[in-house]
Amino acid sequence: MKATAALAAAFLAASALPGAAKAASKAAAGDAEYAPPPPAPILSTDISGGDLLFLTSAARQINQAARLSGLAKNKAVTPEVQALAAAVWKEQSAAAARLKDLAARKHVPLQSEPDLPAKRELDALARLEGIRFDKACIDALGEAQALLETSLSAGAASSDKDIQAFAQANLGTLKQEQKQLSRLGI
């Protein structure tokens, strides 16, 4: 009990929260009024750590590909870029919905909002105009899809049949999109 209280005291002191020093001294002294904070919720799922990583990484990457292609379909000046972006947006948006359903069945919550680097990338692209936008957006989409390919390849090797099926199905579509991107030559 004393070791646990000392550990809690050290953690609280290191956290630099208001009142942490006072709580740390109470915990170290074994104060009966001190109640440690509740533990963080534990993820209630039976999937492996690798599958959990796949679901969360693929969700971020698919959503970013959908955001990038959505931006390009509305802002691109080249008809070929607009057409490809519309097709990619449609497929990646559908893939995001399928992945969200899969994650829900596996009891894995997914982040729906882009993280800070993704927001910054989108903001930087949105400030560009004309052919410079088209080129930068296609490059960013290619990079996003390369990351997604890595995740989908890992998911295709999963022992979970649902994850494996999702990854394999989307990997084929992704490779077709990548070929179309490389043909644009912008």
C-alpha cells in the first residue's frame, strides 16, 4: 500500500497539475481522504494490438485521402484531376464508412477529425491556386495513398478474417487509383 501511495505521489508531483504537490504529500502520508483518480477506460475488444493499430491508422489515412480528393474535386483546374479526385473521393468516402462499421463491430472507437499535421496539410493546399494546387494536391494524395498501401498490406496479413477481407478488397482499388495518379503527369 505504501509503495502504491508513493508511486501515486511521484506521478502526481510530476504531472504539475494544480494541487498536485498537495495531493502527492497526502498520498505519501497515507491520508485516508486521498482518493486516486479513476483509471483510464480500457478498450473492450478482443483484437490484437496489430489489428488495433491497423484500424486506427487506416482510418486516419483513408479519411485524409478522402479529404484531399474532396478538396481537389472542388478546387482543381485540370479536368483530369477533377475527374480522378471525384472518383477517389467517392471510393475513399465509401471505404471510410465500411471501416467505421468494421471498427464498431470490433468495439474500436475511431477518430473522425483530422490530426494537426493533416489539418495543416489541408490548410496549406487550400491556399494554393491553379496548376500549383493541382500538382501539390496530387502529390499529397499520392503520399497519403502510399501510407495507406502500407497499412492495407499489413491488414491483409491479419489473422482476423474481417480485417483481412477489408484490407484485401481496398488494396486492389487503391492500386488502381495509384496507377491513375501516376498517369496524370502533372
